[in-house]
Amino acid sequence: MPGRFRVRGGSYWEPGRFVGVSGRLHATFGIEVRVLELWFWGSMRRGRISLTTDVAQNYRNGGLSVGFWH
């Protein structure tokens, strides 16, 4: 779906914050879907909804956002 759907993924290493505690590997994932188009401040803007997640050992985080596609 060109121009309407984006998928992102990645990973990163979080170092341990305390002596004797090892770091952990995080996996990240996100999707964006363009849901509408409207005129705003004299130009065409495209609205979007995004879902994201970040997971690691003993850690889970997710997010939902509404904004503009650029």
C-alpha cells in the first residue's frame, strides 16, 4: 500500500545500570497507517495513526499516537 502504510523494526542494547547487572537486548517494532487527508494551514496534510512496541527481558512498552504523516 504505497503512501498509506509503513512498517519499522529494529533493536538496541541497553547497558546494565548497576554493578553486577548485565545489559539487555531490546526489540522494537512500529506501524503507521495514513487514515485521512485534509487542508491545514494552506497545504494538504495527511493524518496518521501509529502503534509502537519495545520489548526486552522483564520489560514491555507500547504506544499509540495520532499525528501527521510527513
